[in-house]
Amino acid sequence: MFNQNKKCNDKLSVEAIEKRDSTIAEMRVRDAIANKDKTLVLDYLCISKFPDSLKDCVDITSVHASYCNLTTLNGISDVPQITVLIVNKNHLTDLTGIDGLVNLEMLCANENRIAKIPSEIKNCKKLRVLDLFHNLIKLLPSELSDCSSLFQLNVASNDFEEKPDVSLLTKLTCFYW
């Protein structure tokens, strides 16, 4: 009998779970495509990357993939119509892959291991909310000022030595550091 409370330390078991959850993720993507869903929810699936079939999601505007063990955002830029991306509590070390998200309005990547906001953030001109609470960020890139719609920035609980200069973010009304 399977004990749901037993922690899984066996590598084969972890691989089996990842394989199962990757299959579930692919099924959710296919269902979203078939149903013309606007939101794709992958929360709590044990996946390290987005399904390859994500690029076929022409109707998806919101992707939720928190608590997934994601290590990369590669493939997400294949879905440029995304306006909301929520990837909290994963294993992300960077935001590489967001450069093609030209319609992105909200990015939440709390409690990851992100050390740097890439200069490609400048391509996200419609970004209104950037929530990167509890990561390893030490510096805000100057390119962030190109996100002229940004009104909420949460970089609290990061590794800043001093308060970041946000004076060029003219629409910023909520700033947490």
C-alpha cells in the first residue's frame, strides 16, 4: 500500500514522479488548447521545465506554475501573448526566457534563487507588477526603467546592500525592498 505521508528519497521514485507529472502537464496543455482556455495551471506538478507543447497554446494568457521544481523558464517566450506568469517557490536561478514576453503585465517569481534580473526585462514594456520577493538579487538593472508601466515592484528579502534607486520608474506607486 502506498503511504502518502512517506517522504520520497529514492532517486527512481523521484524520476517516476517527474515522468508522471510531465505527462500530466502535457495533458493539461492539450486540454487547454482543446478548450481554448485562457489560464494554464501547472501548480504543484514536479516538472523542471515547461512542456514543449506550450508553444501551441495560442489562447493562453496566464500561466501558473508555482511549487513545481522549475529550474528554467525556457520555452515560455514561445507564448508571447502571456500577460500573467506566476512561478513562485521553484528552483529558478534566473529569468532567462522572458525576453519574448512582450505582453507580460505581471511576473511573480517569489521564493526562488534568482540572483539577477536580466537586461532583457526591457522587452516587457507592458509589465505593471514585478514581484521577486525573497530571492538573491543584489542589484536592479538600469533596463528596468524601460518598463514604463511598472507601478508595483516587490524586491523585499533580497541581498541589496542599500536601497535600490527607483527614481526612473515614474509610475511606481508600490515599492517593497
